[in-house]
Amino acid sequence: MSPEQADAWHKAGTENGGTAVEDPPGVRSGGMGDLDLAYLRDPDGNKLCALHRMGS
């Protein structure tokens, strides 16, 4: 998934009943390198994540 797709996914999710959780979508650095992450909870309360490994 590209960063643009992750952002579009997050936007569509929040516009259709999902709730933004964690930090806003964006790049985070960690043990697995730089990841572009977007988290939300769906209307049933499931936590979902879209991610893009930077450099892939």
C-alpha cells in the first residue's frame, strides 16, 4: 500500500463511521525501520491499520 492509499483509506474510514486512533497517519521509526502507518477503529470497535514500508 502506498502512503497515498493509506491516507485515502484512513480518510474514507473516518468519513464512514470509523474513529481515528493513535497518532495521525504518518511516518514512524522503529525496530522495523520507517513505516507509514494509519490506524482507526471501525464501527464495531476493531482496530485496523494500513501500513507502507518506506523504501519498498
